[in-house]
Amino acid sequence: MKRVLFRRILLSSLIIASVLLIALELYLSSVIRNNHILKLRENLLIQSRLIAEQIPAFLTADLDDFCKKFKEKTGARITIIDGTGRVAGDSDEPSDKMENHLDRPELKEASVSNTGSSIRFSSTLHKDFFYLASALNNDPERGFLRLSVPLHDMEKAISDVRRPIVIASLIALLAAVFTGLFQTKKITQSIEEITKFSREIKSGNFRTHLFLKEKGALGELAKNINEMAQELKARLERSHEDSHKIEEILRNMYDGLMLIDTEGKILLCNPAVKKFFGIESDIDGMSLMETLRNAELMEVFSGAVKKGEPVSQEIEITYPKKLYLTAAAAPFYYPPERKSISGIVLSLHDVTRLKKLEDVRKDFVANVSHEIKTPITAIKGFAETLMEGAICDNENAGRFLMTIRNHAERLNSLVEDLLTLSRIELGDIKIKKTAVNLNDAVDMVITTLMDKAGAKGLQLKKDIQPDIYEINADKNRLIQILLNIVDNGIKFTEKGEVIIKVTSNVPHLSLRSEAEAISKDEIPRSARNDDAGRFVEISVEDTGPGIPKQHLSRLGERFYRVDRSRSRELGGTGLGLAIVKHLVKAHGWHLRIESAQGKGTKAKIILPPVTKI
């Protein structure tokens, strides 16, 4: 590298010196020539004025001798020309043999400005001459006096000057070369250090530093390179950090995200997409169609490529499980000024829950409409019957009015339950927990429902563990929870009993059913006694027919009934357990229903331990 750099510097120095030498020679030659001509013009102009005073008034006589005489005094060739351009006298040639000179450049200029000059080749003497012509007595019509001298003296002067210029330039060139060689050695050493440093930086070693003994520009360069390396290191670290953040964001995104080129090749894919489609292997670089194999997804992708604008569509996948996804494909351009599409950004958003919620909403609207329509239809029908004359039928009128009253009460209960449920969900009903005596609360529930149970021949019992006196709860809402659960037990139990139990020391959670298990993690932390390792459990057990296991998972949904016709006969609105579920959740407790067909039903509420008084 040193030799290459040396040759380049030496060659550059020689070229620059040569160009400067030639430029200097041309410039000085031009300056000397112009100065010489300027001085020559001034001298000839003075001489022409002196000679003009001696020229006869009339130019008819032969003036060759006159011109020769003054040439001996001035050394310049002298020519006298009349106003018509005829040569009246010349110091070097017979005037009668010379051609008309009116077209000479110096005479044309002198005829306009009284004085004219030109440099040209003399066809008579075959030399370059400087010609100066002046009008006699400033009157071009009278004639002209022309003096001319050869320029060989000027060329000799220029040649005399050129020789020392060349010698001086050669000396300067040699001095520059030797100085350049000395500086080149120092520069090449510095450049070698910079090159070595740059290799280290290229390999990723940012711990090294560049130290140069040189000062001035190279020292400043070394300082700037060190600062640049540190800035590059910081930017690379930030870039790696940003890249890591983006990777983490993509990896932990709930939505699926893919980057696909216009040919359908997957450039980037986050784990969410693989999770949606049950893919475990890496699919980057593979075809969209061969990996995901979803025709609807391909339609979205193809539509975005063809239209060049975002396309969105809801798609359904069935493997590994049934999901509803919103697929949105948007074209991207890189670089931004590019006119054709670079690829497609495809995002997949799971809307399965929203789909289910929409279905629940539709079912809710349909159920509400049906539940309200039944009593309204009955009320309307019996009212019309009474209006048509049955009101006068003493035997049936009372029965019709009682039926209208019962349906009105059922409709009122339905509206009240809907309002209660709505207020719970909106947070209008606030849970204000205080110390509640369980015996008092359970006794109030039993007292309220005792007559209803007695009418069916059922017994209401309580079984509260002796060491449990109080719990932290909203008393009114607790009573409402127990009333709803016990009321359900009474409605669907034909014989036997309904027992309210309160126990603690629950070491583990049993299974709801074979299909639905509940782990310890499903219990809210507020319902755990981490110190004692036990829970408090309030349960309501009946001896009814039980609930088939396929219905257990849906208990607590609005208007969901295991036996719809029997529930309506018993006056149920289908909202009792939904209200219980929301109130239990608002307390931070957990509700679990266990049942087996023909073996009764047990509703459990799991909550934190009691506080002893």
C-alpha cells in the first residue's frame, strides 16, 4: 500500500508541477509580450508625431528618401500614405511599386480614431511586424503616417525570460518531490494506522482506539474517527435494542402478523400465526398457500395485490380448533417512492370471542323477546276475553283476572331481574363489605322461604361449622345470593330437603364433572387462606333430580334453563343464577355447581376464611 500511495503522490506532484510550469510560462510570455507591445506603441506614437511635423503639406513628391532618412534615426520602417491609400513614400521598398494600402487594418482604425495599430505578417518582408498608423494633422483625408517594426526582438526577450522560468520551475519541482516523499512517509504511516483501526471496527471490535502522533488535520481526523466509532457503537447498540424490542413485540403479539412478497412468499411471520393454524415449524421463506392452505386467506391476499389497496375479510379456520379471524391485507412500498407494490402486510385478529358474544347477544334478544311475549300474549288474550263479555261470567271472570295478575307479576319479576342484572354489570350496585353474622343471614333466608318449602313438604336446614361466626360481605347481597340459590333448590326439588352448609378446611377442589375441571389457580387470590391453606365454603344442597353434565357449563347464562317448560310453570325468569354469578364475582368469590342426574345439586360459594369474634 505504501508503494502504491507513493507512486500516486509522486505522479500527482509531477503532473501538477508540469501544469503549473506550462501555465506560468504561458502567463509570463503573455505579460511580457503585452508590455513590450504597449511600450512599443507608445514609442512609435511619439516618433510618428515628430516625423509628421516634417512631412510636406502636399504628398505629390517622391518621399522614399524622406522615409529612409527618418528610418536611420528611428530604426522603424516608415511609410507615408495619402488619403486614397496610395503609398507616397516607403523606407524599405519603392513606393511606386507598392499596392494600395487603404484596406490595411491599422489604416481602417486610424481613419476612424486617428490612430490605429495591428500585428500581422508582412507579405513584403516576410516577417511579423507591429504597425502603428496615425492620421496626418488628425485628418484622414490628408493621409497617414505608418511606422512598423519587426517583433523578433520581442520573441527574443520572451525566450530569454522563458529559460530561467523553466530552470526555476524544475528546481521547485524537485524540492516539491523530495518534500512530498518526506510527507508521504508520515502520511502513509498514519493511513496504515487508520486502515488497521477501520478493520477492527469492521470486525465489530469497538474497544480499540486510534492514536496518531500527527497533529493538525490528521490529528483532527483521528479524533473524529474515534468519536465516529463510539457513535457508531452507540447506534448499533440502539439498533440491536430496537430490533430486539420489535422481535419481542412480534413474538408476544396476540394478533398474527405476516410480511409476504407479491409472489406469495412469506418473508416474516410471528408466533401468533403459527398458533392460530397449529404450525410448529419455521415457515419463513415458504409459500403462503402451501403452509396455511386457506382459500379465504388467499382471496384476501390476492385482492390486496390486484387492487393495490387494503382488503379486509372475516375468515373461519377449523384446525387445530375452530376460530374466527379478521384478515386484513395492506400493500406496502419499499422504498417509499417506489410505484409498484413491494409486498403485503397481512394481520390476523381473533374475533372468536366477539363472535360468541354476538351470538349470546342475539340469543339474549331472542330470549327476552320470547320471555316478554309469553305473559303479554296471555294478558292480552284474557283481557280481550273479558272485554268480549266474560267479565259478566262470575264463574270464570275471577279465574281470568287471577291469570292476568299472575302473568303481570311474572312480567314484573322479569323486568326487575333484568334491571338488577344490568345495574350489577354497569357497576351501579356497589358491594359494601362489612362483618356479617352467618347465622343471622342464613336464618333470614330460611324464614323467608319456609312457607314456600313447607307448601311442597320440603325441609329447610342449616349446618354451620361452629368456629365460623362472621364473614366479610355485603349482607343484603349475600342474602339475595342465598335466596336465589335456595329458591331454585325448592322449585326443582319434589321431596326431601334443602340444606345450607358453611364449612372451612377445604384441602382441595373437586371436579365439576369429568369434562370440566377447576384448578387452584382459578380461585381468586382473595379467596385463599395462604397461611392456613384452607377456604371457607358456603353450599346449598338439594335432593332434586339433578342436572345432566352437558348443561353444567352453561348454568349462569341469561335465560338458560335445563327444563324450559317446567321453569316457566314454576315462575322462573331464567335470570336468577346469572344474578348470583355476577354478585359472587363482585364479592371476589367463586361459584361452582356440582350435580349428577338423580343425585341432587350442590351450589358452592368459595370465599376467604371467617373472622372470629
